[in-house]
Amino acid sequence: MFDFEQIADSPRMLMEAALRPVQGTRFQPTGFPDLGAAAYTMPDGTQMLLVESAQSMANRLERVCWDDATDDLVPILRGMPYVRVNLPAATGMASTSSILEFHRLNSPYIMSAEEGFNERLAEEAGLSVRGKKASPDTAEKPGAIPGMLDIRALAKACFRYDPGSVLHGVFLEKIDGRARLTRLLSAFIEAKDVRPAESGGVKIDRVNPSGPTAQGYGNVPFHRTEYVAGSITAYFSLDLATLRGYGLGELAERFLVLLALWKIRSLLETGMRLRTACDLEVSDFKVTRPSGLVVPPLDELAAELQRSIAACSQAGLFADPPCTQLTWTGPKADRKKVQENEAEETGIEDEAEE
């Protein structure tokens, strides 16, 4: 079992995983359209490379929670709350969810859902939805101060519907420009002492080798840059001080720590094929702060996590039912325009407020 006593007074938990290519020595880093590979030089001249960014790692840590075959949470996480949004058939997708959406609870499909989930979330967090007047009932509550942001109420509301939004952070700017929870779990991958490995090839057109390449025909040579490195390291940071500041209570804090550690272990053991030419495996994993702390194996974490889900559910910390079902029918602006057009055609004035 994980020893929570060892992190009781720690402001953060830091972990490192030494990585290596599954086969060969070359790997392909993440690339950016206007930059290419994110290579840089240390003051001592050491050549460095960003292999995977913090944003990408957050998405990958979320993806380990989802089972594409069943379009649902992986069995170990069943009972953990999240928001599912049913989509129109025209989108080509049956649904999306707060687990899959890169803005999590602030996804436009969630914030613009027919059921008015944004207003429900805002009310539980003690906020007012942008563009809507504050409720007189809210303003008259004893001790309420208009304009004050209660970060604890915001964290509690987000945790109730989607703990991943607390763990990975969320910016509910569609509700309030101040409603932001910073990332508790951060990660990135760097390579040290790197050298480019240049190669290339040719796209072969067996029918018309000299055809116009602008139209997709013809033989087209291409250049490819991969890298070799003295070392590749994945870094993980869990902000325990900020977590405690949310005042969620011991059960919720334990659950979020276990969820973070389970995600890290799951990613390192099952999800390190980052790209076609970047398939990595772990050669060593350790906690660097606090010293002496050991992260249990994946199966032990899974068992503890399931018990923690049950405890949080029994204590009423999770939404009931855990999966909040919503419906999205299109952008609100488009729907309003359709309603106005229909009103003009029928001669009926639409006075409904958006």
C-alpha cells in the first residue's frame, strides 16, 4: 500500500522515469508547425530536446482512463464521475466526454449543452454565468460578497462532476474569467546530449513517376530528421500543497493522489508509443522527492484506487449517478439564428433568452 504518511508534510511529489527506445537507438520528438523539433542548448553546451510537452502529456495521462472498445471508462475506474455529451448524428460521433475533451469541463460541448450544465456548475461553485445576472437569492445569502471567488467551492464542484478537471486543471472562462484551477499533475519528457540522425526516402508513383507533384502524382523525395540521445527522461510532478489548499478533505485528497499515481504507472507501462518512430520503454522509475518514497506497482495502485472510489461515492463526494448525461445540438449562436429565421417565416416573435 502507498504510504500517505511520507507525503503528509511535502509540498510536492517529484518522480522520474528513465526511458529508452524499444528497438534501435533513434526516436522522433514532438514537432511544432512553425518550429519543428524543440531543440535547445544548455549554458554548458549540452544539446537538449523536448520529446513530449506538458500539454501532450496531460492528454496522454487522461487517455489511459478511457477504453475505446467500450467507449467508457476502463473497468478499474468505473464509479468515478465524469460528464458524457451525446452528439448529433451529423457529427459522426455518438458522444464525447470530459475525459476526452482537452478543455475537460470547459469543453464547448459541455458548456453549451441543452441541459444548462454550465449554470448548475456555476451555482455549486458560487459563480454567475457570464452574460447572466446574478440570482437575487444568491446575493442575499448571509456573508456572500459579490465578486469574490471561492476557490474551494470551485474545486469541490469540479471534483463532484469530473475529478480529472481538478487533477489536470481547468479554466472555466465561459463561466467566469477568474475560475481557474491550476494543474496538480504535470509531466514532460526531455532528452539529453542529443544528436540529429538524418535520413530520407522517396514516395514512389508506380503509374506516373514524373507526374505533377503538386497534385499528388510523381516520385517525391523527402527528408527526415530523427534523434539519438545520451538519456531520455520523463518527469512527473504532483502539487500536494495546492491540493491541500482546496480543502476537499482526506478522502478526496487520497483519491486524487492515487489517481495521479495510477495514471503515471499506466502511462509508463502501456502508453509510451508516442509516435510511429517514437516507441519508448521504462528502464528505471523512482521518486526523487520526498526521498525514500516508493510508488506501488500498478496492480496494487488499482486495488487501492477502487477502494477509494467506493469510499468517495459512499461519502457523497461524487455526482449521483457518476456519469452526468448531457446533449449538445449545435453552437448556441447557430441555434438562435435558426430560431430567428423560423420566427420570421411564421411571423412569430421569439422572446426566449439564451
